[in-house]
Amino acid sequence: MKPYRSVLTHHRTLRSLPALLVLILALVGAQLDAAAPITDKHVKRRVELMTSQKAAITTLADMMAGRMVFNAAKARAARRSLIKSTGDIRKRFKKPRMDPHSHARPLIWQQWEDFETRAERAEDAARQISAYTRNGLLRTVPNMVQACLSCHETYRDTPNDFVTH
């Protein structure tokens, strides 16, 4: 009876995973949707990069949760988008550029090696996404989300919505 119980527990955990991922994405990505007037073109490109990543992860999470019918071609396209965008993270953050509405903490450039390591982990997680089946997404997308959260917890801040003159 014990193996049967562990299979049921594992099955329940997998069923609740998509809802958890959606909640995490909603919390982490809520600020990306805000239309803050970013003046620095380089910072704007960083935000666009992160917005494209959010869109790709949302597509995969929607397929996992059943809010969108699983489509292997769309899942692979989202995976390709994540691979490309995560590969561009270091390039987009290389120079310490700030904007009053930036999400980046200056700590990025003070701890550049750690930031690069986390960006590499995100790229590795994107490459490991199995986009051929819904079960593949269930197994591999959480690693991608964890890589994003790991970096955001340390290096992402909410935008400064007010500027003192």
C-alpha cells in the first residue's frame, strides 16, 4: 500500500504544480506589465528582453495548466525564445545603466560573477526544457522558473515610481 500512496502523493503534487507556477509568474512578472516611462534605450531593451521571457514562460505554464491546449510547435517556439533571450542576459546587463523605473538593483554590477553564473543557469534551464509533451513541460519548466526566481530574488527590485527633485 505504501508505493500506491506515494504515487498518489506524487500525482497530486504534479497536478498542483501548474497553479503554483502561474502564481509565481504573476507575482514576479506583475511589474513588467506596468508601462513605466523608461528613458534609457539600453534599459528599455533589458525590460523588453525580460518581457519576452515572461511571455514564453506564460505560454508554457498555460499549456501545463490546461488553460491552453498543448501544442508542441508553440512549446518549442517558446523554448527557442527562452534559449535566445537567456543567452542575451549578460549582454543586456553588461554595462551598469540605470533608469528611475529600472527593475535592476545596482548589486548586479557589484556581484557581476554571481549574476553571470545565474544567467548561465537560466540559459541551461531553458535548453533543458522538454517541449515535446505536456509531461515534459511539467518535469522541466519548474527548473526554468526557479532559475528566474533565484536571480530576481537577489538582483531585481520593484521600480522606483517616484523621483525626488
